[in-house]
Amino acid sequence: MKELLEFGLIIAGCSLAALSIASFWIPKALGWREKLAGLTPLMRELFLTYSFYVWSSHVLFTVLALGFGDWLIGGTNAAKAMNTFMLLWWSVRLYLQFFGFDLSEIKASRFNRIAKHLLTLLFIGLVVLFGGLLCWNLGWLQPGSLQ
């Protein structure tokens, strides 16, 4: 099981790196320049600040998955806390994927449909991975834990 979780971290890290890079196309794809122009300066700055927080969290998750996998799987209280945080983060994002976002203003193209499905699969995979890591760190998935 540990090897599967380690492999999952590599896949997750590479996927999160791709997500972080692809995020640079979101403002153009969604027409942020035009849509944000109607906001007050404070609201525009808050929106951009929150966007940066989300993006930098994704970059941090990438770094943790690719560079600190041994720590994430190590069973420390800090690893349990970080895995819990990432499980909650991606669970909320998965919920929003299905119930929170009105995607009606996004052009119905084949590329956008594929991107939506790939994002959904990514979020499901991240929830499963960080849930599995949390269970591992709690000792629930380790050899002999089911006896």
C-alpha cells in the first residue's frame, strides 16, 4: 500500500504542476480583464489576492507531493494535519465542481468539455489520495492494522 501511495504522490504532483501552469490561461479564457473592470478597486484587488492564494496553495501542494512525499507518508502529527488540510481542500473543490459553479457562461466546446472532465477526475483522484494518506498516517492501512 505504501508503494501505491508513493506512486500516487508522483502522479498527483505532476498533475498539480500541470494545473498550476494551466491556471495562467484561466484569466484569458474567462475574460477576467473585462469582467473585473466593472468592480471597485478594492473588490478587484481582493479577487486577485484570493486568486493568488489559491494558485500558490496549488504550487505548495505540488512541491509537497513531489519533494516531500516521505514526510507526507511519515505518520507525524504534522503530516496528519497537512493531509487532513489537503483532503478538505480537494473535497471542497470537488463539491464545487458538481454543485457550486455555474459553468453556463463557458463556451460549450469539445476542449472545454474534456478539460472539465479531466479536472473532475483530478479532484476525485486528489480526494482519494489524500484520504488514503490520512488513513495510512492514522495507521488504518498499514500491515496488520486489520487484524
